[in-house]
Amino acid sequence: MTDRPRTRSEAFARAEERGRHLTATILSGPDMLTGEIFAHRLGLTVSDLHDLEQAHAVLVLPSPSPRGSRYPAGPLHFTPRTPCGPAT
């Protein structure tokens, strides 16, 4: 059993460390894809995927490591959309 934190700041520091560990565990799981693999599964280039990220059209989970963003591998249903314009 671990010792109880003596101060509030110690409790927060421990909680932050647990959060970092849990984040790393989740993002390193087999159901989290790199940008390259995710783009390939969607039939896109990485540049196209970045455009979708900027448009908030895909879920991207940031990672503390450089170039560490991950994408959930869940069901992928993607239909490219064309910009909406006036009806003719």
C-alpha cells in the first residue's frame, strides 16, 4: 500500500503522474493508429488527413511525444465531402 500524500501539491503531483502513465498506456495500445496508417486506411495522404484534422472532421488524440498523435482504429466510415454551394 502506498503512503498517503502529506500535502495537496504532493497529491496533485501523484495524480498528474498517474494521468501521464494512463495516457501513455492508452495511446500505445494496438487500437491506436499513427497518422500514416490511419490515412492509408482511409485512402488519403497524410496531408489530406492533416486538412481533416484542421476542419475537426476526424478524432485525433495528442500524445506528449513528438509526432505522437494517435487515431482510434474503431469503425472507419469515411465519405469525402465536397464543399456545399448554392443549389442550382
